[in-house]
Amino acid sequence: MGQRVLHILGDGSLAGLPRHVIDLALGTLNSPFPPSVIAPSGPIMEVLEEEKIPHIPAPMHLGTIQTVKALKALLRREARERGPFILHVHGQRAGWLVRLSAFGLNLKLVYTEYQWTHDTRSASSIRGVLDLMAMNFLDSVTTKTIATSQATAHFLLDRGITRSEKLAVIYNGAYLHRHPKQHASATVQIGTVGTIKDGRGYEDLIEAMVLLVKHHPKIHLDIVGRGSDIRDLERLVQRRKLTKHIDFSDFILDLSSILQHWDIYAHPHRYDSFGQALMDAMGAGLPVVATNVGATMEVVGDRVTGTLVEPRNPRMLFVALEHLASDAALRTRYGSAGYDRIQAMFTVEHMVSQTLELYETL
């Protein structure tokens, strides 16, 4: 028997996590588990309105205690006025606040962990220890935990944060798009998408571009995203005299309109749990160059759908990107293999189906 699902997240942007929640909500609109999305103000609310997905503003802007109280009141009101629901919490910030607010409410609660793997590094060692202690404590109010990769699942089990019987691995899903136009080697377009913050490795990619422009004077890089470190990156681009070769732009929901103009997708992250945009790029038939961290190796077949390189190594990034930039046939071969891999294993439809099956077990 179905039941409505309240999805809660703490990010109002159109980065990977919010886009995943939108995909999941769209895929379950006409299912036995109809969704409502609770999210902070931001671009996501405009998309939810356009797509006619029921949504509620999230009181995430208050202090911690006030936010927890407000969320508890919201959940109680939903249960009182509209009846029982499954609570599906997405991401670390919502995972803290919402699960704290759920204590004493006797809810069926699903938590999706997107971030942690053995490669993940917290801003400080003390913060990291506190995060892990909190995750272990909050597991007691969690009915099921979804890990978005085997790497994340191994981390959660190895650290004793949850138990195997409470854990499921469900990969994020990507949409399939037509294969992109291939440009001549002299005008190769490289792209990357993600929140611009510490650990994403965009500094390494910019340093690789310094070497690339010497071999391909017309090569170009698009960095799509926003974040706390964007001004530092823009200054680095200016210092390295790359302003004619690198552009920055904001997140958009439909990446297909950008991906069709690129020839190579770069994923230089220094740690990563699961790259949503990486899968989107492969689903568009793009060859990839990615760092071998977190769950990346679960998605990218080295020398099959792209090239895996060491993190924090601009020289290796340059070599891999230059190899693809110089060989259109190799780009086509890797891109076709990546498209086939996404189609076989990582579609949105597959993700939605597995999530619905999990809801059925609650």
C-alpha cells in the first residue's frame, strides 16, 4: 500500500543533489508514493512550481535550535492535517536538522547519504569526528539509509554508522541525450559542472589549462556552478592569463543544452562520493577525464569510457585531456561507450524504480 513521501533537503540551488531530488519527485508523481518537496528558497522552488510538484518552503534559515523546532512543528502539522507519510531526507545538512526534529515522532524515515566515502576530508579533524558521531547517533531514528555508491556504503558500514540490514545502494540516475557535436581538435570545448568549493579540484584543472593552451591555442573550458570559492578561482584565471580560455556560468536544471556544445567532460575532484554531472555528461555521449576518488571508478571505465587520473595532479589532467583533445576518434569511442554504460546501469528510470521498491518495504 502506498503513502505520500515528504522529501526534505537543505540546498535550494540547482546543484547535483537538488537536481536528483527533482528527478526523483518527477519520476514518482503518478506512483503510489506521491511526493512533496520541502526545500529552502532558491532556484529549486521555481522549478518545483513549473513542474507542478507539491512543495513547501523549508525553515532552514534559523539557528539550529529554532530550525529543529520549526521542522518538528511542520512535520506534526503535516501528519495532523494530511495523514501519515514517509519522510525522505537528502544530504548532510538536512540529515542533521530533520533527523533531530524527527525524534519522538515515530516516522518512517529514509536518509540518503551523498557525500561520505573513505576519501572525504572534512574542513577540520574535529568537525569530521563530530560529523561521524552525529551520523551514528541519528541512525537510531532512521528506518533505511540509501548510499548513492558502493564507496559510500562501505564507508558507512566500516565506520559502524549503520547496519547492513538498514542500508541500500541506489545510484543517482542520469537522462540520456543525443550525442554531442564533435568540434575540430583546434577548437575543442571542455566542460565541468559542480559547486565551487574546497575539494573540487578546479585549481588543478586551471593549472592543466595553462599547459593545454600551449598545444591547443583555441581550446576552451566552461566551469558551470557557483560556490564559496568562485572569486578565488576567477582571480587564479586572471593571474594565469586564461580569461580568453575559461568562462564561468551559473547552474541550470537542463544540462543537455550545455553538454551538446562540449567535446570532453572534466571531473577533477579531490574527493567525491558520486558525481551527478559526471553521469549526465556520459549520458550525453561525452568522453570524460576524472580523478580516481570515491565512487568515480564505479561510473567511469578507465580507458573504456574515459581516463582516470590521480587527484591533485594537474600534469596528469593535462596529459589525459591533451590526449583526448588531439584524437576525435578516441573521443567518439569513449563517448559512445559511456552512453551505453549509463543506459545499462545509471538511468533516472532505474533509480526511481529502485527507490519505489525500497518504499514498498517500509
